[in-house]
Amino acid sequence: MDLPQLDDYRSIFLNDTHLLDVRAPVEFIQGAFPTSENFPLLNDKEREAIGLKYKQMGQNRAIELGHELIQGDTKQQRISHWVNFIQQYPQGLLYCFRGGMRSKISQQWLYETSGVIYPRVKGGYKAMRRFLINELDISTQQIQPIMLGGRTGIGKTILLNKLSQKIDLEGLFHHRGSVFGKHVTPQPSQINIENNLSISLLKLRNKNISQIVFEDEAPNIGSRQIPEVLFNKLQQAPIIQLEVSIEERMDITFQEYIIDALAEHQQFYGDETGFIKWSEQLTEAIDKIQRRLGGVRHKQLKALLLSAINKQRETGYIQQHKDWINSLLVDYYDPMYDYQFSKKTKRVVFKGSQNEVLEFLSDRFAISQDIRSN
């Protein structure tokens, strides 16, 4: 029986179609899609052994080895994972790397075991990945980006998340954008970020939205890069500069670096270990900027940080963190921002508070607030 293949990649991503990825775990880790789950036909060692056999003795012997390795309880266990998946997502699809032997075998075994005809993706992961790379180029050509700028801790992400027409790069990159911006869990792979970014832009284009607000970012966010084609486009876009008081910036930074980051660590590791890991992350971040701070300022700032951590550990008092946060913003981030922003001043079309920026975006670009954020 010739089981069905589908290749409407646009619909797959616009409809958030659930995807059964039967590639080996090592392939899945390198790159996948937001709605995909990995239940492999072959594990990493089996894939490696079969690949070696293919090189040495050809396809037929490699297939024979595959059937020798995957039989009995092993085969039934893997099929049961697939059956559970299709029971959860009966409208989904399965894929391997190129839409070839692995997805055909998985599809056939599923049909023989359950009677379910579950379509596979024609061309597999490789074709879907190529589609998203091409769409990212098309999106970049068609969008009209608007950049939201402003000093560190000014609340750009807070404002961005109030908008209906935006791309939250820091959200996609799973990083807050500064040396202090790591989350407990690692960033997605570069490939996953590019895939997710392309899908997000494709969905906006599908709604005929071309004017999109981005936060003004460096080319790297954490250890990942904004795709060059998009970054170059963003460097030509008009900038709206958000302005708030240093007191408000301290409060926002305090909330992110102290309250939210500590809660994230403690939820992940438990209270005591979470506190230790969070403290270590802060001190490591301070040490990473030692060269730019200079020896004296680094020593002073680190002393303020360690004093605040000790005070918090001993008494639970956390407001002392604002001492080093104030120094970090004024003595480190602001001079760096002033230097970098001096090259962009000609692109600035508006400056104002959060409410003023929201009003300007509405009046000038017809960008409304996202009702879900209110």
C-alpha cells in the first residue's frame, strides 16, 4: 500500500500541526520545530551503526541490520510511543530527515499495528527547514520593522509585550539580552531559533501585518545570533526611544535580576540550591564585565553585590541589591549605551514615556495594544 505524503509546508506551520519526529535524538537536538516531539525509529548508536554498514556494504545490508536491531520488544515499544502520539494528535504528521526510509518504515509499522494511515512529510525535516529559510528571506523583504530602543532596564520588553504587532526576540532566544540575562535552562539551538523566528514572521504576514515592532538588540542575544539577513534589515529601521527615570529602571532591573531570576532558580533547583546557583550566576556575570569595568570599579561593584547577597541570606532583606544595580546601570550600561546609540541618532523618530510611545505607535503606525496583555 502506498501511504500518503503531504508537502503543504505553509499550512503545517500556520496551523501548528503536531509533528512526530522519528529521527535520532542527536538530530532532534540540533534542530526541530515548535510542535514536534521526538520518538525515534533508531537511537543514536543504532543510527551510527546502520550508517557505517551502509557505507561499507550498501543499502540492502544496512536495512537488514536495521531489522536485526529493531525487533521484538524494542520494536513494539517504539511503535507504542507512536500510537500514543497519534491518539493525542490524530491530525498530525510524521517525518524523518529527508522523508525517506525511516519515515516510510515508521508509517508502515504504524499502519500494520494500528490500522491508522498517518501521513508523512514529503522531503522530511530537510524540506521543511529549507522552506523556513526561504520564508525568512521573504519575510525580511516584506516587513517594515520599527525598533524600540532605550537604556538597559528601561522596560522595553514590558512595553513590547503590550503590543499586538511585535516579535519578541528575547523570548524566542530565551535570554534577557544582557550578561545578566541567562535563564536556568539553556537557549534553544541556533537552528531552532531561526525556525521559530521564521514561523512567527510567517504568521504575521499571513494576517497581512507588515509593520512589526522589534526591540533594538545587538547582533548576538546570549550565545545565539540574529540571522544576518534580518539584522541588516533592522539596522535600517526607524527607532522609537523609550525614556523612564533611573528609579523606575532600578525597579525593573531589580524585578528581573533579583525577584524573577531567583524565583526561576529556586523553582528549578529548590530553595537552597536555587539561591546558591542564582548567587553564582550574578557573581559570574560581574566577573565577565571586569575588563570593561576596570579593576577598581569591578572590585567595588562585586563587593556591593556580595554584601547584598550575604544580607539577603542572613536576614531576608533584598532591597540592598539596588545599591549595586544603580551603580551597574549608571556606571557601566549607560556609558556603553550612549556610545552605541550615538551611531543611531539619525534614525530616532520619537522619544517618550511608555504611554507616550504606545500612543505614538497607535497614531503613526496603527499598532494597537494586545488585549491579552491588559
